[in-house]
Amino acid sequence: MRIADGAGEWSGGRILALAAGGVVFCVLVTLNSGGYSYGASDQAFYIPVVLDEIDPQLFPHDGDLIAAQDRFLFFDDWFAPLVRATGISLPVAFLLGQVLTLLVLYGALIGLGVAVYESWWSLGGFLAIMTLRHRIPDTGANSVEGYFHPRMLAFAVGLWATALYLAGRTRLALAIVIVAMLIHPTIGLWFAIMVGGAAVFSGGMTPKTLLVWTAPAILAGLLTLGGPLREQLMVMDAAWLKVLVDYKDYLVVSGWPLSAWLSNLAMAAVVFALHWYRRSLGLSDRREGALIGGCALLLGVFLVSAVFSYGSVALAVQLQVNRVFWLFDYVGLLLLAWFLFVAPWRTRLAGAGGGVTPRHALVVLAAVLALSRGGYRGLIEHPERPLMQVGLGDSDWSHLMAWAATQPVGTHFLADPVHAARYGTSVRAASGRDVFLELVKDSALAIYSPAIARRVAERVEAIGHFNELTVDRARQLAGQYEIDYLITEQQLDLPVANQAGPIIVYDLGS
């Protein structure tokens, strides 16, 4: 009997235990992610885009750069008004967003486990496995994140829709998928294909009904492609592709190494093989089989898109269809946990002796692994990092960024192109001011526009080797690009505007 068959008998004690488990899950995910950080990684884009929505005049130099991706997103259109209406600070808003994401993810994983597993032990082992943060090969995505990311929230909401589908709530599941699309369009799209395909395959919805449900989204997509996004159907030229290949090669499928193909296709093969095994035992119901059919549909979409990606069609690259393997990763781990904790081979190993079974031992092993790895990553690997950094923290860089935030709107900074990776946050995210180049994020934004790709390539060449920047070259860049300040650890014969530790801000405007 599956857990779902006895769901109506849940006691208050079990519900309390699940609530406590939610706290443990959030803590373990945070530990295994190396702690929670504000302003980290992709927040180099998402913080400025929210700031730009609150004050559209904030980035006069970088507005076009930010808009290159923002025109595809709805996130800032609803998140920024919430921040403005509540009056809370952006660091607190992003922390609340992370807590919400983890709780939604936890609930979705429970829903999936309840639909598939036969015992709470197995569900506990699955949850422990899912706290182990890992990278999805050549997709630029991780299974979970140690910071708030709309992509992760959309993914968690999509998993909720998947769990609702398995529970027989098809129409509600499709409605939830629409919510995921409003949070992050492409992540929501992959769940729409998987869950929508499953709904048709299982007979829970006819193709005609599904078409009626999705007609507004399809019409909006066609109108958008025929209008403002028409340029996305162009073929990328060599200069545009070079920026992506040089800095974000995982975005271009034609640049994938053989190992990427093997690892991702092997992930899909594991999903299909485990489902076949469950089906051969008579354990897979109609809805589960249809969901695997939805996964096969996703794989087909990826393979078709790969043809266009090889042809350098901009839209095929921009959609980042390779992230469908993120969904394969979760479905695969759901079935793999069943194989480890529930499958018949495990029962036969237990024999007739009773006592502690291999299931219990493996679940305990998974929990110990999650605890030990989390303890190492969160507390030992980087002891200088706080476990929870809600704001910018207390560092030389954060002190300078606090000063930079007090400078007039339009102040333009020049810093090490990899300053976000070096110091933890980007100038845009930390101060709300323009920066000449933040290579890690700017090169990712280049996927959406040939003009942005040219901008990145031009500025990389203009800077050259940043640590070899001379006074004359700095002044030349300042005059050419209207740069006000240079942030560096070099000792230069320039007026000092501010300094924190080894990091110096030189005034180029004077």
C-alpha cells in the first residue's frame, strides 16, 4: 500500500513531525549549499532588475544590458511592487523568498513521495538525498541553491504541479504550472510540456481541452515572436557565438563535450529503466506511466531544439532547453530512492529474520551523508563565510559598496571584470550603481542580444589585463565610457576617493 492510500489517516503527531522535518530540510539544504548568501551568483542580475523596476532611472549606463533579459521575465513586475508595498528591505525580501522556495520544494517532494513510496522511512530517505546539492551537467543549474533564485522557486512550484497531477488533480496541476511560468517562463514551460503531456497520455484531458487551456499562452507567444522578439529567430553570427563559447559554453549545445551528452542522456535512460522495472512489477499506475511519457516528450523537445541550436538559431539557444534534464534529475532521484529503499531486491536481502532491514540502514546512511556533507560544506570548508549572510556582510568590499550606494545615480564604476566572483557580490547588486563590466553575468546576458554580445567583447578587449591597467589607460577609458571611479587593489598615481583594506577607489572624474 502506498502512503497516499492512507493519507486520510494522518494524525496530528505525524503532521507535527512533517512540520519539524521542514525545518530540518531547510537547514540541511542551506548547509549543503555552503550557507545562505545575499547577492551571490545570479542575484547579480535579479537584484539590479528589482531595483530597476522600483526606480527605472537607476542604471543609465547599464539599462540596456539589464533589459536584454528582463524583457523575457515577469518576476520583477510582481516582486518589486511587493517589496515597495511592504516596505521591507531587499535583503529581507530575498531571504523570505528563499524560505518560501525551500518550503514549497519540501512540500512538493513530500507530495511526490506520498504518490510513489510505501513507507515514511522511504520518504525520509528521499528527502535526505534531495538535500545533497549537486550540479546538473552542462545546464548552468544546480539541484538546489543557497540563495533566492526565481528559477528555483518556479521549479519548486512546477514540482507541486507534478505532485498534484500524480494525486489526480490534473486541472489544478495545470493551473499551478501557469503560476510557475509567471515566476520563470522557461522553467514553467518545461513543466507545462511534461505535465500537460502526461495529462493527455493518461486520458485525464483531451488534446482539444488542453489546447483550449493553453490557447492564450500560445497566442501570446506567437504575437511576441512575430513582434518584439522577432529578432530571436535570427541565426547567431560568429562574433555573437564566440562570446558564448568563450564564457558560457554550456549554453551552446554544439559546444558540449561528449561527456555532457553521455551524462545527460544516461540520466534520461535511468528514468526510463527504473520506470520499466516498476512497471514489470505491476507497481506503476496509469498516471505515473503518463508522467514518464511527459519526460519522453521533453527529451524529444530537447533533441529537436539541439538541431536548431547546432544551426545557431538564437531562440533555440536562448530557451536553454538543456535544462529539461533538471526535471529528469528530480524524477530520476525519486525513482532511484524507491529502488534503494523499497524495491524487491532490498526486501529479499532482509530475509525472514526481521529486525533492522536494509531499508532502515540505507535511509540512516542517506541521513548521515546529508548531515556530514552539510556540516563540512557549511561549517568547515569555508570557515570565513557566515552560515547566514542576510545582507552584504562585514568586509572591505561591502564597506566600499555601502559608500558607492551613496553616490549620485548614474555614477559609473570600473572594477575587475570578475569582481563579483572575487568579492562575493557585483557592484550593481551591492550598490545599485552602474559598472563597466561584470564578466560572469554580462556574458550570460549576451545570449539574449547581439548588441550585448558586442558590448561584452568590446569591453573585455578595452580593459585587457585588469591587473596591468595603467593610469593613462584608466583615464582613457574614463573619457571614452564616462567612468567616474576605478576600484582596484593596485597602487596608482590617481586621486583616492575611498579605501577599505587593500581595495582602493580612485577618482577618475577629476
